[in-house]
Amino acid sequence: NAGVTQTPKFQVLKTGQSMTLQCAQDMNHEYMSWYRQDPGMGLRLIHYSVGAGITDQGEVPNGYNVSRSTTEDFPLRLLSAAPSQTSVYFCASSRNRDGYGYTFGSGTRLTVV
Amino acid sequence: DAKTTQPNSMESNEEEPVHLPCNHSTISGTDYIHWYRQLPSQGPEYVIHGLTSNVNNRMASLAIAEDRKSSTLILHRATLRDAAVYYCILQETSGSRLTFGEGTQLTVNP
């Protein structure tokens, strides 16, 4: 089924470890983005990309890196995990940046101990 | 950034219409109004969007006030599967981000 695939679904990290959250879409969407959602709160934008080779920072970029080498993939890297990064991470894609018709993945639940 | 204000929670009965309000008094002339919803343990799902005119699709209707300072998402016949958090979002004129607030938790009673 076409859509946005996120892996892993669950992850536990120790403080200071690094890891990469994977996001892939098969809809040939140009625009992709990463959000985090803390308990009881709305989503906050971490980084986004408007096409291969182009990325930019969102609202809460510190502690995260991204790259976009292909249209399909947009991985999110945690450089040195901290307990404050415990959250649910969502990847989204859309045909353009206009804000409607975003397709979200099912999320990665990350716990940093 | 233009902001939206929504009630924290609302309740409805199954098969009755639901009107979810959203205030956005600082909206600019080119800002689109988007509605997304998030079912439990899932990512957000696009519902509807509009600029000035009322909009209808298979999921819902969007009624936009003439002065655009408020809007209402209308679910014509609520079902138990409509229980979710509903987000009213203004797209920034830059077009590069969606800013989610805390949304309205809709409870649908059988």
C-alpha cells in the first residue's frame, strides 16, 4: 500500500547513544518533514525537506540531523540521545509544501533512559 | 505566527452532527485553514482545508466565517470511529510548515 513507512515502531536508547529513525514514502512526494509529539501536546516540527538535497530547520531542530539524498527517503538522526528526546516521532510527506494532503506515518515511539 | 484557539474537549452522540469551532482572529489574507485529526496511537490524518469559501468532501464540511476570523468543522453524522483529536491549523504564508496546537479531543458516545 502506498504511504509513509517509519521504522522502527519502538526504540529504547541509553543517554548518549545515537540512532537513525527511518522514513520512506512511495508516492513521489517532494515535501517531507519530521515532527515530534510529547504526551498531551500537539506536534512540533523538527526538520523538513522540499526536495532531494534540500533540507531546513523547523521549530525544534537541536539534537537532530537530517539529509535527503533521494526523493523517497528522509532519515532523522539523533546524535547523542537525551531523556528530553523521549517522544513519539512522526514523518510526513506531501506533493508540495502547501499544507494540505499531508500523509503521516504511524510513528516511532522513542524512550531515552 | 497566526494562532488558532480550540476548545480542549467536546462530546457528541453517535449519528448526531458535530460542530467543532476554531478561532483564528490574527489570520492573514493568504493563510489557508487546514483541519487534521489524530486517532489514538496513529499519525494525524488530513480532513479538509479551505481559504474563503465553504468546502465539502466525503469526510466533513468546513464553514468559514465571512471575516475569516473563525471556522467550523462539521461532521454530519458522528460515528465512534470519529473519536479523535481534531487540529485546526493555519498554513503560514511561507508554505513550509504546519503548526499544530493542542487540538480538540472529540468523544463520541454510543
